Amino acid sequence: MALLEVRDLRVQFDTDDGVVKAVDGVSFSLEPGQTLGIVGESGSGKSVTNLAIMGLARGGRISGEVLFQGKDLLKMHSTELRAIRGKQIAMIFQDPLSSLHPYYKVGAQISEMILAHEKVSKKDAHTRAVDLLRLVGISRPERRVDDYPHQFSGGMRQRAMIAMALALDPAVLIADEPTTALDVTVQAQVLDLIERLQEEFGTAIIVITHDLGVVADMADEVLVMYGGKPVEVTDRRTAYYGPHMPYTWGLLQSLPSTGAEHTGDRLLPIKGMPPSLIHLPSGCSFSPRCPYVFELCTREEPKLLPADPQKPEHLSACHLSLEDKERIWQQEVAPTR
């Protein structure tokens, strides 16, 4: 049995303009110690998917199943869910400055997390907060534990959020854009830290990002989302060296190439804008932006299915034939990498 299994998750929000289908049929499973990368542009439904898992998608109509250790989180009473949230499933939020309370010391906020779930003294909770700050690489933690969030740099705030998330040794850690607004050096440090702590604690991790480069080294599986739906699911190597979905190709081509032969090459952004989640295009939602669109794409929505019988675990939602996908990848997309 998987540690966490999401089945046909759907989240909708009623607005004056219509129904926003923020998440529309997402399914995946997560094993202990595994890392899943959920990738897509802003508005693709990545963060809402994981807020729904945490029971934080306020105002949304949610359906489907979210099974944690066999129990459906969506059917739990708020009291039961509160006992799991933070202790067994923790989340690193996208913006650590807005996620940490500006009026409370960083150490007090970590201690509060511990005190909310465990019967320990305030002194012991404070001592553990110091140890956690030391664990995530913050120098002089005995002093910095009494600092306020604005006294921490962006990278240090993100480390403090990681310390808070790991305070109770959760089984699942959700990292929502953990490196946003950090410089490249600090990004690498934060990702290395998450990986190191995963090896130490055996935590299962979900990494949410718009950048395929972020999950290049750490994800075991990659789920690509577009327009609220999963459009490709595969292992990390296949995601980089043989994807089947034109949207995934576009994400890859948007990354800077590192080879010497590509020095000075311009980036290739995906043309157009992500679709409205209220008025999705007919057929394939990516069809207005896809350079390989044909008539079927505009009238029939592709199903998420294996394109290659030899690789049934590789799923993609695209009407192109396997032969066309492999030809386009080898002749047009891969050479630009």
C-alpha cells in the first residue's frame, strides 16, 4: 500500500465569472523515501493540488480521494486532520516571509509547532528549535533562535521553514516552490539540504515547481500539469531524455542549455499564455499554443494513456502518434538541448 495515494482529485471554485476548475482529475501515489516532482506554469493547478491534500483549499469544492496510510483525508473531521497536518504531513510554503509570522520570534514559531503536537515542556521545545536550526545549517542557532523573521535573509527564512516542517519528523514533506526568489547559489543549498534531510529521515517528498531544472537531480517521478490536469507522468530520466508531450518539450526548451555548443543560444519560451481555468479551449487545452496541433486536437480531449506499449508506466495526454513523438523529439527538440 502506498504511503500517500491521490485518486481523481478535483477542486473547483465558484466565482462571479464561472466555475474555476483549478484541479481536474489528478492521480498519483507516493512511497516512503520517494520524491515526486510536480511541474507546470503558474495557474496549472500544482499548488492547489497540494493545498487540497493538506486540507487548506478553503472555499473549494473537492472530490476524489486522498489516502494517507489507507485513510481518506478528505473524509476526516477537521480535528483528525489537524492532528495529521504538521506532524505526519508537513509543508514548506512558497513565500517564507509571508508564511512566518512577523511579530513572533523564529524559535517561538518552531516551538509552537512542537508544543501543538507533543506533550513536552516549553524549555524542551525551545532546545529542539535550536537543534533544528543547527541541523538546517543556520550559524549560531542559540542566538538566531530569538531573532524575528525580518532579521533573517531569504535563504535563512527558507531554512527556518524547513526546520519547522521537519520538527516532528513527518512521513510526507510538501515543498511548494522552495527556491522561488532565491539566488542560484542559495537555491542549490536549499535543494541539497532537502535531499540530505530526506536521506537522514527517509521522508517522502513532493516538490512543486515551474522549473524542470529544479527537479533534475532530486525527483524519482515527474508529473507535468497544464490547465489543471496531468498531461505527462514518467520517471525523471524519461522526462528529460524522451518525453512525449509537446508541453513538456516546451518546458525543457525554456531551460538554459549547458553544453558548450549551445553557448550564446537564445531561450525558447512557450508561445502564448496559459488557458483560463474557467473557459478552457475545446479539445486539448494546450492546442492553442502547440506547434504540432492538428484538427483532432481542437475537437477531442486526449486521455492520459501510455503511448508506448513497452513503457506502460509512461503516460501522456497527446494525440500525436508514438512515431511522430519520437521523430519530433529526436529531430527538432533534443538538438536544442
